[in-house]
Amino acid sequence: MALARIARVEGMLALLLPQALLDELGARVGDEFDIALENHALVMRHRKDVEQIPRIDAILDDLFHEREAVYRALAEGAK
């Protein structure tokens, strides 16, 4: 676990993260991240990854609908 610190930078508050953590994330100055609080934990996702989620969801929906009959037959076969 790494230690982060909040600092005032040019009149704003900033969360300062250790370089090793940023290196592990592949983060560079100017990169954008979506940040959310989930179950009392700060979750940070690179913006480019977040932008892919709707496309992936659409692909999975299409795949499910395309193969829905197969999935239903498999589920009924287990009875």
C-alpha cells in the first residue's frame, strides 16, 4: 500500500500519488481519470478504459441476443 497526501496547489487541492504507483498505472502528466467512491474506497480508472465500457457492453448485448436460444437450451438441459 502506498501513502498519498493532499496538498494545496495553485489554490486547488490535489491528491499527490507516489511515482511508483503512477508508473504502475502507466499514468503520465495530463492523463485523465474517472474517480469514484465505491464501498468507502476511492476507485480510479483511466479515462480511455472508461470510454470503452459502453462499446464492450453493446458487444456483449449483441452476442447475448444472437445466442439467446442456445443459452436458454443449455439452461433448460440442466433440469
